[in-house]
Amino acid sequence: MTQEDTQLVARKASTPATSYVDGHGNPMKLTLDSIRELFNVPDATDAEVALFIRVCEGQKLNPFLRELYLIKYDAKSAASIVTGKDTFTQRAETHPHYDGFSAGTIVNRKGVLVEEIGSFIAPGDVLVGGWFEGRRKDWSKPFKHRCMLSEFNKGQSTWRQMAATMIRKVAIVQGLRDMFPKLFVGLYDPAEMRDVAVTSDGLPVEVNQPNVIGTVEPNDTYIEVIDLGKCPVHDVEWRESRGSQGTFMSHKMDEGGY
């Protein structure tokens, strides 16, 4: 056994599991290695994984249900801890003081800033941001939050094709985090993180390999292929292929294909 192997065995033996009960009543038992394997992030440091586990425990989240993600694309990049909008909205609904919210886009319409409901943009409008208005039963006035498109637009095709939906989502998760700080401390949506690639469904791209995510089935019939623009970490283009056997992400490696 090499010195490296000996150190690895010693580390595993000295790293206890973290046990807790998640928000659904499920008993959880997380270790550094189980999280590395779950998210395929062998380059994540002990400190990065330990922080992820502490957030899971503190927020009672279940990483096996993808309520929280640990993303690290390579050894040089820092790890990111992200969740999804549904985790934000579902958790907010459980708070006894939650009383609903409204959200939408902010557009420049002939020189006038207009707040539209939802993700609507009229022909000729220029999208500039998103807005959120939330209500708590113990607050006398609603809480209002606005965010700028220029601070979050990553230039990927998800943002190019669905900018209104994406910036509205950013406004929602930031607004809910400001309204319920204890409920969402340490939780961020991938749309807020510039170093995390996002699929057309708004979910983070889970990858640590530069070539392919998932397994492309040779007999699959692709229904839709979406170019996602530049990968935020690697100097190559992304493509998302939706087929009858699943959704697959891949890098464009050369002019001959993906």
C-alpha cells in the first residue's frame, strides 16, 4: 500500500458520518465520500464537502432528492452549493408567516420602466430586470425586491432564449431569502451563480468530466437539441440533447460533432 493509499484509508476511518432527519422525516447519514460519489466530484476538498454536509444538516435537506447540489467542474474551480427554485417556494410555504408572493419582469417600454406580471414581454420591450413582492402575516407591509438582468445574464442560450423566466426566478429566490433568512441561509439558485452552468429546465449542470454528461444511447431519437452557449468553466460550447431515453449534456469537442 502506498503512502497515498494509507492516508486515504486513515482519512476515511477518521471521518464520522453526519446523521440527521430531513424535512420529510427521512433519516439521513452523509459522509465525505458518499457526497463525492453522489455528485461525481472527486476533486472537491474535505472542507468543501464538509460545508455542503453542514448546510444539508442545518437546513434539513435531502441531497439524494436533489434538494441541494454540490457542483465542482474541475480541481482548479471552487465548489458551488446550489438548490432549485422549487426548494425555495416549497420551503417558504411551510413557514407559518408565509402569505404568498407575486413576481415578474421589469422592461424598458419606450423609455419608461414597466413591471409586468410573470414572464411577459411585449414586442419592442427591452428586458432590464425582475421584481418580487412577498407578504408575511406578521408584517404590516409587503416586501419588494428588484434585481438587474445585467448582473446575472451568463450569455448561455438558456438566458438568451428564456431571459424573462430566468431573471424572474432570480428575483423570487432572492426575495424569499430576504424575507426568511433563517429558512434559506446558505442556499442559492444556480441562476444566481455565474460559475454554474444551467440547463433549459433551470437546473444546475452536474459534471466534473470535460467530455460528456450522462450516456448517449445509440438508438435514441432526439426530439430537441439546444445549444447552451459557452461553458462557464471550460473553453468549449455546450449542447443539451433531449431524446426519448432522457436528457443528455455534452461539450462540443471539434467541428465534427459533440
